[in-house]
Amino acid sequence: MARFVNIPLSAQLKAGNIPVLVGTVPLFAVSSFVITEGYKTASIANSTIAQMVAPTTKTVTIEALLVGPYRLMRPLLEAMALTSRLLASAVAPLMKVAGVPVVAKTSVHLDMQITDLTFTQDNDKRDTLKVTIKLVHVPRTQLGGLLGGALDLVVGAGSAFI
């Protein structure tokens, strides 16, 4: 991934380095993309059988590097994470309708909300920020949930041919 860090966006896309999009922010140097989902279970009385009750909340955790000029994406990520009260109150009406979309080569997740955002810089790589983003699915409408699920299935099936 290091070979793509100082190449302009259009050249990176032509070279086949497809970014993970978090909202409008492209992340080119993604080292980890983890989706966590499952079901809550309930034990049936006087039995060893458990029943699946409801889906758990879907979470996506992304670890990426912001290298060189891509470090300027930090304020955009902070804005999407609603890190200030002023920003949160200004964006609140929009968040009622839609969340932060996350688009990757293998999946599409709509209506996500950033819950944790961590930036790390060390002495070894002064021109690089490591970012860890944790997002939680917060469905706004039933139609949005169905659309997100359908897009995820289409991209998941199509990624088998990439």
C-alpha cells in the first residue's frame, strides 16, 4: 500500500487502488476492515437449546493510515464524528434522515455513526497518522435499512468476481 501514498487520487483509481469511503473521505491505506454482527440468544427454560431472538448491532472497525497530504482528511473525519457540540447541533437535523455511508470493495453499509475515532502519530512515521474508526449501524428508516441490506448483498455477490 505504501506505493500509492504520494500519487494523486485519479492516478490511484486508475492503478486499481480502490479506497474505502467513509462518508466522503477516501481511505487508501486500509490495514484492517472488520465487520461484527450476529444474533442475541435466549435460553429456553429447562433445556439446553437456545433460540436466536434478534440481530445484534452491526459494527465496522477500520484501521488505516493517512499518509502525506491525506493527513488533511483528519478534520473531515472529525466533522463526521461530530466531535464538537456546535457541529453536532448543526448537523442533527440531517442525521435524522441519513447516517454516514461506508463503501468498501466487499460491502456497503448505510446509516452508520462514528462512535470512536482515534488518531495516533509516532516518532518513526512523522508524516503518517494512523486512524482507527469504529462505526455502529443506526438505522433511520425501514426503507434505508432494506436498501442498505440489498446493496450489501449485491456488492458482496459481485466481489466474488473481482
